[in-house]
Amino acid sequence: MPQPVRPTENVVAVFDTMLERSSKSWYGLELAKHAEIGSATIYQVLLRLERAGLLEATWESIDPAEAGRPRRRLYRLTGTGAEVGTRMVAEYKPRVRQRNRSAWLPGAEGYKT
């Protein structure tokens, strides 16, 4: 049976970021950048959320030789993950730090699709 996930600042930041674009598959370092948490920390959070059944993870389907880099592990919210994340962000986000949203605004410097 999956373990419940405590609503730490990093967990809330990951849910908040993933819920902004809930149909997107994220790779770890991309998610760390947008959630504004450390690159070492992100994988601990992702593993906990995956083990709890709140994320599903798959390997990117590319040829590493052709892409010139290793395959990435991609993470996507499950239906339950979206529900839990929405509740957690609504309840705990006001208590945690506010992240810089300018990277998400079209036309803003550093905007990424």
C-alpha cells in the first residue's frame, strides 16, 4: 500500500508546477528549475510521489546516440496525483514561499514552452 506524502514545501512546489501544465510530461531537472528547488532534492520528491502512486514515470523514447544525450525519465501526474496535488496546493501553498511566475508568461524574458 502506498505511503501518504507529507506536504513539505518541496512537494507543494512540485505539485504547483505540475498542475500549471497538468498534461505535460516533465523531466527532473526541468521540473527542479520551474519549481525552484535543488536538483538533488527533486529526485527524492519525485521518487516519493511515484511510490505513492501520485506520479507515473516512463523513459523518453529517443535514440541517445541521435539525440547526443542520455534518455530522460519523464514524470506525469496520475488522476489521483492531480486530485491530491490540487488539495495540497490549495491548503498549503499560502504557507510556503511564492515562486517567480515570470518564466511562465508568454513574452517574458526566459519564457519556455
